[in-house]
Amino acid sequence: MSKCKIVVGIDFGTTHSAVAWADTSSATEKIIRQWPGATGKHGVDKVPSEMRYTPTGIKWGFQADEAPVVNQRQGPQGGAQKNTKLQYMKLLLDPSQKKKRKGRVQLADPLGLAQIRQAIPPGKSVVDVVADYLKCLKEHALDVLSKSFGAEFWKSIPIEYYLTIPAVWSEAAKALTLQAAERAGIGSKNELVLIAEPEAAAIYCLSHMWQDSLKVGETVVVADCGRGTVDLVSYKILTRQPKLKIKEIAIGGGLCGSVFLNRRFETFVRKRIGSDIVNEMICKERPYKKMMKDFDERLKRIFRDPDDQELMDCDLGNAVRDDAVKRVEDGFLEITREEMRGVFNPVIQEILQLVREQINTVGLGSQDSVSTILLVGGFGSSPYLKKQLSDNIAATYQNTIKVLQPPNIWSAVVRGAVICGLQSVQIESRKARRSSGVKCRRTWVHGNPPKYKEWCQFEEEYKCRNRMIWYVKKGDEISETTELKMRFHCMFALNSPLKTTNIVLASDSPANRLEENAAHHNVYTVCTLDTDLSRIRDHLLHCQNSKGESYYDVYYELVMRFHSSKLTFELRYNGVAYGDVTLLVTYP
């Protein structure tokens, strides 16, 4: 038992979060299903990703709805909420949500993220808020572990944490996630493992099931349909025994999660009964919550569109009087099958388009073809989504592709995170989510933008600044053993401190249409690298220009490595390594 370790997986989701754990002696993942404040809710796999700051402390998860709202007067208007319920905190970790940038996919803020930011208490940052929520998750998990292992015994067992993140998380978002986790006490940056949500789901599915139907050599698309986003990643199965080994073939996704379905349903209700009535329900709070909860937790899950499901109803919380025209009776809104289709179909069509693009991408320029689509995530459990996807894919691809929903679909991601910590799962390679490169200067040539023309006193020639060198292109295969050598050329005066800053930039543009201009609106900063070359001063080459001015002419390399949770850069000069350089992640 002394060699035993505990693996804790945390799926911090947009609207709900999950925690699972296992110890190496049993190697079976266990889902935490008891949560504070979950009155009457026994065996719930997930807890709401919500919390309030109250005078008596933090109320989180199911407790957030129980905490009374405190009003605070602010000038003549008054009535501002002091302890607003904080939701969608995860999306605030992605700095690209904070301000729009041309050329990048942006959330149109139907979730009210701007209002959530404003509700963050004074003196708290987004990282602080997320850290407080993660700390609540962690402390509850440790309380559960103490009941399983004993209050003292389990403390001597090492714990490893695996935290899931979206597949397209930027380096800035990863860094913010790590900061929040570290502040929450979930291991240091070197101990915590970040794992992509579709990757965790794939590991769960391929480790536990379909041994006969999903064979080595086949390619599967994991469609992680969550609340805010739909992430698509295609994996080729390389081996299943003695250990699972897979590689990424293609990546994709979009902003068409089930939260957008909720917004469409609210729009439908407003048109039916009137915006004034819905606004009044929102002011009363309880009727609106009851309506949205009934849609979210019941109607979305039961709607299959069979012939015998012609009429459904939604609980309006007794907030609306009976009305034959509006089809409201006994506090329930009548909804036809056709009306439900109208709510669902625009979002479903976006997902179908993304899946078709993914299947076609897999087949381009390779011998691979998709055999199976695995639907996971909260929205992935929708029977209507599965039916529409199955029918459409069968018709388009002549019944050659299966659509499967694994058991425990809502907890597939967190279960996979735990399995990743228990087993020696190998990801041979991944696809680069974006192109990465550095800003540089090049010799001036006719046709370069005049505003970027500048004189180099050492080489005595004009240079063009803001040029790009792309080292990684979107879709390139990369792995944790990949080393990319970025070559730099600098000149310094002899009395210079020999310190320089290099800017790593990225673009989401297609690999065949990358920008040459570092100032282009599609190009954005990932991080800056502060490199101290004084440690190699004695090895540097002395040069002179025509005026007799001496300077150092330095050619060096920064070697970039890709880890699951971060990038690292190492200084090399003449093939000799001189340690890591300081990396500062940029938060737009």
C-alpha cells in the first residue's frame, strides 16, 4: 500500500463541473456524486460551476441558488446586487473573450460575460474567482477521500491532479488556468497535468469499451458537445494492448454548445408569451429559473422527435395566467414537436456542418477515413442530436460511419482524466491548433511598407521591421518530444548588457494563407521571451563596420518544446544548451 497513489480528475466546465478519483490499488475511477446543498439530489454526477460571495463566506455549486441576494444602493438608481451569482467563469479564463479581434472566432456574448466580469468583487481578479471555486471543489474532494481512507491515513498517500481544458485553449488561457489551480492548492505548475477534454473522452471510450467494434487502425471523431463549445478531434487508434496509443489526425470545433440552445428557447418563449412577461419572470427570479431548468434538465433530454411526441409542455412556475391564444394552461406552456424542432435545428445544423468538415478534413491528403463518431459532453447526450447526426451522416456517407454515445456520457471527460493518470496512455502526436512564429527584421527590398523602414547602424543598411518567420503551421504534427529551433540574429554594442526580448506570435489563419506582416490584425501575441545573452559574452564574435565601430554579432537559437500544459524555450549557442529563458505570457 506504500506505493499507492491517488489520481484526482477535475472537469471544470462552463456550467457544470465534475470530480472523479481512483487509487492505484483498485484502478477503478469513482465519481463524486454527493455535493453540498444538493438537497433532494442524490447521485448527481456534476455540480453547477457557480458561486456567490456572501457575508458568511463563499456559497458554491448548488449552494449558490440558496444564498439570499443582497441589495446595495448605488446612487439614485439603487438596487445593485452585491453578491451576484457568478457563472460561466471558465470562459473568462480565455482572454480572447475580453475583446474582439478580427480574424478570430469570438463569442457574441449571449451569456452575459460582460455583466459577470462587472460582478467580480473589488480586489478580486478572474484568476482569484476561479481559484476560489476550484479550491471549493478540491476541499470537497479531499473530504470525500478522508471518508474513504480515514482522516489521517490518506494524507500520507501522494495525490496527482489532472485538470481538463478545452482542446483549443490558448497558451494564455492555459497559463491562467495553471495560476488559478496553483492558488487553489491543486499542485504546482510542475505537478498538475492539463489534458484536453476530447482527449480525455477518447481515452475513456477506447480504454473501457468497444474492443471489437473500434479496431487498431481505425479513425474516430470525438465530438465533445458541451454547454459553450463543441470541440472536434479525430484520433487514429495505433494500439490498444498492452497500452493505448493514439494520434491526432484533425481538429476543429465551434461556438454552438447547448447554452445557445437555451438562448433560442428563451427567444421562442418571448415571442409566444411576450418579452414583458419573461422580464417579469426574470425579476421574480424563481419562475424564470424554474422555466429554464425544466427546459435544460427535462425537455432537452427527452426530446427525440418520434411520431408519438407531438405535444410537450414547459413549467412556467405559475407566473403566467391561463391563455388559450398563448397556449398556457395551469402554469404550463404547450410546445409542439414542430416548435421544438425550430428551437433545436439551427444549432444542430451548425454541429452537423462542423462534423462533416471534420470527416472531410481527415480524408484530405491521407489514407485515413473516419469509422466512428463518439458523442460526449452534456449536449452530446441529447437523443435528438444523436438521431439527427446519425441520419445525416448515414445519408451523406452511405452508412459507412457509426455514431455512438458511450455510457456515463456526462462524466466521460472526467473519467478519462483519471484513467490517463492511472494508465500509461501514449499520445504519439497532436495537431498544432494555430500557427506560431516570431517577429523579425529583414533586409529592406522594394515593395516593403515604407513605415517599417529603419536604418541598422551596425550592418549599415536599411531593414524592414515587423516581418514574420513562421516555425509552426496550423495542422502540423507536434509531440512532447518535438524540438523546434528558432534562429535569431542580433547585434549589440560592446558595452551592452546583452539582453533581448523576442515576441512569439500566432495566427488562426489557414496554413497556406499566413501573414507576412507581424502587425496584421490576424496576428496576435502569445508570449514574450526575455533572453539574457551575457552568460555567453566570452564566446561572442566581435565585428567592425566601415566606421570602425565594434559590436557583437550574435547568432543563437531558442528551442521550443510542447508540453501538455505549457511551452518552454531553451537558449542554445553553437549547439550548447544554456538553460531555459524567461517566458511571459501575454493576456490580451
